[in-house]
Amino acid sequence: MADIPSTKWRKSSCSGSGSNSCIEVASEGHSILVRDSKDPDGPRLLISRAEFQLFTKAIKNQ
């Protein structure tokens, strides 16, 4: 799957430079794209911003 030229993928600053188990996210309109950083051309998830906020809140509360 080719990226839209304006897609700017980013990783969490908590991931560290040597980490091999990271996800990357990008904004796409009213949604968030999520992909595995080790497989940038692989499958992606497209979720709403509200769902992403619930997801990150749940992770932070762990």
C-alpha cells in the first residue's frame, strides 16, 4: 500500500531508537492510521480519533 505523499508517520518518543516492537501512527482526515514500524508497506488499521483516544487512555492506565 503506497503512502499518500502528505502522510507523516510518527513513532512514540517512548519507543527508543533500538526498539523492535513499535507502531507508527499518522493522521488521515478524521481518522488515525496505525501500522507496524517493521513492515511499513504491510497492513494498516484505520480508526476514528475517538477510538484512538480511548485506546491510548487504556494503555496509559495500565
